[in-house]
Amino acid sequence: MKNQRILKKTDGYDPYDINSYIRWLCKKYGIWISVKDLYGFSSYYLCRLDDEFRGHACPFCVYVKSFQRLREKCYEERYAATVKSGQVKVPFSKSCYMGLGEIVVPVIKDNLYMGNIAFGHFDTFKNDKGKKAFLEKISTENNADVKKLTKFYKQSAIQSLKKLGEIIPHIQNLAFIFSIAGHSMYKMPDKNLQQIESLKNNDGMKKISRQEWLVNEAVKYIKDNFRKNISLSEIAKNIYLSPGYLSMLFNKITRTSCSLYINRVRIETARKLLSDTSVPISKITFEVGFNDSNYFSKVFSDTVGVSPTEYRRKYQ
């Protein structure tokens, strides 16, 4: 990309905080931004995103996703947009099933597709009469509050596209920054790369099943947050599924439960800390997400076959 720039201190936001830059863009132009990261660039320390930018967080989308059928439809469309973005590798506009439009900009470096940035939302209805009829229909079908739908739609939709020419360079700049972060991780031995490889074939992108994609999203969330006291309900909420449905999918795709997988990620991290550092075992317990040293030792012994103390003595 030509004329790309890194954040400037004079622009009115913290040049060392990507979230400050995004919030500034949202406030200045009245837009909503969401980032789909397939590569881990948003976990890179200079580009670590707040949760509010990892999905559609406008009032309308948040309310719509409180209804399971609409939430699942939203996720299907986000999946389709992610696949298309990797195929065309250029910005494109789309309209969602709820009548909001957005522009999707791919994050690419050296022809490597890493994810995308979506921004909007734009009012796609030709007139208020058609909008009213549509929202009333959605309300009736899903037992939703039509007044809330109408109110939140108005709050979330941009009424004018006059400044679109100003916005796009900023979004492309964001994509450039993310691509640099992602590219710096390219040669790192990260199993998250399997997520990208599972989307590719010789022709570019293939259609993996929606269920596999959802489980990939859950796995990524676990790897990013296993140090916290995360639960099945929290993971499910983050990817807009019910806990029961996620549990079923996770078992079906990975042949293990979500809780066992979380512990497996924690134990693998603990093994590295035990063999490569001198961090006390009591501290490692909490660093990898356990709240009790005795429970950590039990899980470690059951998983590895020896206690943490014995493991350190043998492999350090």
C-alpha cells in the first residue's frame, strides 16, 4: 500500500495504543469497527485489542444477538464475509440480513490473508416505510421489542456516506498495522496457524463447515484467555452460542470437552515454565489459570504422569 503511515501523536489519540486509535475513529466518524483475527495479530502486544472490537458491538447488533435464531444467522453471515474477504482480498461492501451495511477490508501481507476489519453501519433501506415494515416483521417473528429495534437501529446506522473517503484510508492504515504485527509472527511456531491452514487449499480458500469454524473460534478464545478464570458460558457468550450447543460442538469436533481442553492448554504452558524458568510452582499455578495449588498438582500429575516438582527436577 502506498502512503501508509503509523500512528501520529498529533492525531489526538495515544500512538502506542491501538484501541485508542480505533475509539478515536469511531467517535470522529460515528462508525462501528469490528476485527476478525484469524492469525493472532490482535494478541500481539502492540496491537492487543479490547473485546469490544472483536465483534459487532453497536446497540442494534447487541440487541439482535440476544435472540438465538438471529444470533446464529449473524454468525453465519460473519463467517461468509470472512471467507469472501480471503478469496477476493480487496475491500467490498455487504448488507446483513437485518438491513445494516458495512465495508469489509482484508488484512493481508505478502498475499497472506490474516483476517479483516469491518466498519459501518450503513442504512440500506430505501425509505422509512420499508424499514418500519421490516423491523415489525422481525419483532413479530422473534418476540422482540419493535421500539427497541427501531431505536437501536437509528443509533447504530450512519445516515451519511459523505466522509467515506476520509474513513477508508484510516481503515486501510489499521489493516496495514495489523498486517505488520501478523507478519512479525509468521515464523513463530504457533499452533494457531492451523486455523489459517484449515481455511486454505490450492485455490485459496475452501468452505470449512460452520461448526468447525465455531470451534476454531472457541479454541482461539481459550488460547488467548486461559490464564483467566474462564468458563464454558463465557466462551459461548463470546462467540454468540448457547453453552449447551458449544459443548456439543466442541466434543463433536475435538473429541474432548471444553474444560479438559482448557486444562490441557494450561498444563502445556506450565510444562514450559517448569522446564525453562525458575518461577516458583506456587506462582506458576496462578500464571496458567489455576486458583488452587493442590488442584493444579493433581491435574498436572493426571495429565503428565508426574508431579510438577518431579517434572522440574527431571527436565530443567
